[in-house]
Amino acid sequence: MTAGPVTAVDDAAEAFERLRRHLSPKLALTGSFAGRGAVEASGEGCRVMLSDGRSVLDFGSYAVTLLGHRHPEVVAAVRHQLDTMPTSTRSLANPVAARAAARLAGYLGDVLPKVYFGLNGADVVEVAVKLARLASGRPRVIAVRGGFHGKSLGALALTHSPLYRVGLRGCAVDVVHVDPADPAAVLRELAGGDVAALVFEPVQGENGAAALPLDVLRRWSEDAARQGAFVIADEIQCGLRRCGERSVALAEGLPVDAVLLGKPLGGGVVPLSALVCSERLYAPLAADPFLHSATFGGHPLSCAALPAALDAIEHLAGHGRMLSDQLAAELELLRRRHPGVVAELRGRGLLRGIDFTSPRAAGAVVVELAAAGLLVSPCLGRPTTVRLLPPLVSTEADVAEAVEILDSAVAVAERTAGG
Ligand SMILES: Cc1ncc(COP(=O)(O)O)c(C=O)c1O
């Protein structure tokens, strides 16, 4: 076996063997299926080059690559930090994290002044819930049916699908999941006076790009706020203009105490997530910063990426609206061409779900897409849905190409899966 970093010339078969032996046989299997036996080798914009020389269009990557792969300004900012001080002492002050926090609070309109940085989305779900419980002195959390908030034990308690909790009864947080079809549900749950927070995804990504009804979110949030429970918008997937707005909840004027961001926050180059919140929610951490800390929180490489990432996102925001309109129009035509197999279109902006009439039909589409070179993200919680997450850096021609590939795949699925 060779030592050192995996490169494009590394033998793909060896990579799969290592994956099987040291990580997971299932990961090896699904990766081999997606790459048709090749592994990812390099990325640029919305394309990923494979070890066998092919390139695929990346409209997946689980929403991380909003700026595509290796956005040049983000790479330059990270490279500069790499060449100066890539890691923090954690005893001296870290100016890179301080600059990133100020920039992020300003980006969201300076209404939520406090910031906590994590690496993964679940990190900031955990800290948001912990702070809500400490600041309110109440134990319970209200989350929403269909919501996904991560898989670490605390975040997992808020994630709705029981699929992720098999063998793990009794998660660490006391959570009730309310139904978006029930506008009075939050008020009822608040009656006991023991609710610390209401947590929701304005557009549920893992649940197939399901946008929650805004009138229900408004009613729930106002009920929670009136009763002193914290209102937390998990925009780890739908925020940062993925769905058009910097924050969906803030743009709608919902009375939120916190917005959670992640995935593309590090520009698709480095891992970064953030809790951006009110003084009231942050109070326990302001009093004692060691109440919740992690070795790599506020990591200079990640925080260096943030200003460059936000600049790039804003620069492309208008283009993103145009791409979103184009995608919506082209998907609607596709739906009309294949009424027997496409059940429903969902989503907003550059987060779109195509719901098929059966898991078999959706599976057949995914098989065809892998062969034709379009990467999409499946939805584990909703096996009938295929999720499209085009990067802001896509061109109109990229979107047209993706829909064309999709159209051929759906036509094959229509024949083989019988709708
Ligand atoms: C809305 C939402 N919240 C939280 C998470 C968890 O993020 P991570 O997987 O980075 O922990 C995800 C991940 O898909 C998500 O979509």
C-alpha cells in the first residue's frame, strides 16, 4: 500500500478496499455506485473530476458547495491564513474568529449580535439547545415533524425521523415534535410552562425540500416568544441564500432569538458552522465562555474563509435568483412531460425536491443519473425524493444540462419502473 495523500492517480480499487476495510463497506458500495467505480479526484466550480478522467456535474454535495468547489477567493483567504497562523493557541485572543463573528452578525443585519462557531451543523444545534435550557431554566424543546438537525445525541433528539434513532431510545433532550398542519400545536405544548425553545427548519432540506407554511411558523414563533421560549431557526441548509434570502426567518420578520448556519459557511472549502443569537440566549456563555467550548471552535482556517465566502455569496445573489427561476420553470416542464412518474415538485431557490410516485422510480432515476454524470443528493428521510442543490456559480447552460440529464433519466425510469 502507498503512504501519503490520495491523489487522482491513486488506484481507485485500492481506495475502495481501504474504505471497506477501515471505514464502512456500505460507504464503499454507495461511493462505487455513484462514481461507477471511480473516486473523486479534484473539483472546480460545479464540476468534479473523477479518477477515471470523467467529470460530473455536482448539484449535490449535501448543500455544502453553494459556491462550487475551490472558489478562488475563498481558497486565497484560507491559503493566506495557512501561511500565517493556521491554528489558534486558544489562550491568546484569536482576531480571525473575532473578525468573522462581527462580519456574520453584520451580514444578518446586526439584530442578533452574538456568535458561537462550530464545525458541523450539529455542533451549533447542540449549543443552541444547551443555552436555551440554561438561560430559561426550562427543560423541554419543541421541534417539528420532518425536521433534520443532525445526528450527535442532543441534535438527534430534535431530528424527527426514527430511522436515525434505531437502538437509541431515550435521547438526551426532552423533545416533542409538532405537526406543521396544526397551527395551535405550539400554544398547547407551551401550556405547561416548561418549554425552553422552539426549533424549526423554515425549509426542511432532508425532508425533501419541504417549505413549512409561513403563516404557521409565524403563529408558532409568536406563541413561543410571548411565553418566553426561545425561537431558533435552523438554516444550516436553507440559509445563506440557498433559498434566496440571507436568513429565511429574518427576511420573513419572524421573532427569532437565533439563526443557525453551516454547510456553505466555510465557502465549500473548510468546515464551519455558527449560532448567531440574541444577548438573552447567549447570556450563560457571556458569563462563562468555558461553559461550552471545543478545541477547534473558531478555527482560524475556517474563520478566514467566512468573509470571503459571504462576499462571494452576495456577489452571486442576483445570479442565484435567475438560476432559481430558470430551474423552477424547467422542472415544471419536466413534471408535465412525465406526469406518470413525477408526483410533486417542492422547494425554494436553489434547494429543490422532485418527488416521484414510488421509491422504486426515484431509485431508478438515481441509477440513471449516476451513469449520466449528474450528482444529486438523495433524502434519507424521504426515499421518493431526489434533491437538487445547484451551486450559485452554475451557469444557465449548467442548469439546462442538468435538467436535460434528469429528463432522460426520468424517461428511463418511467419505462423501467412503470411510474
Ligand atoms: C437543517 C440541518 N440542520 C442540521 C444539520 C446537521 O449538520 P451536520 O451534518 O453538519 O452536523 C443538517 C445536515 O444536513 C441540516 O440539513
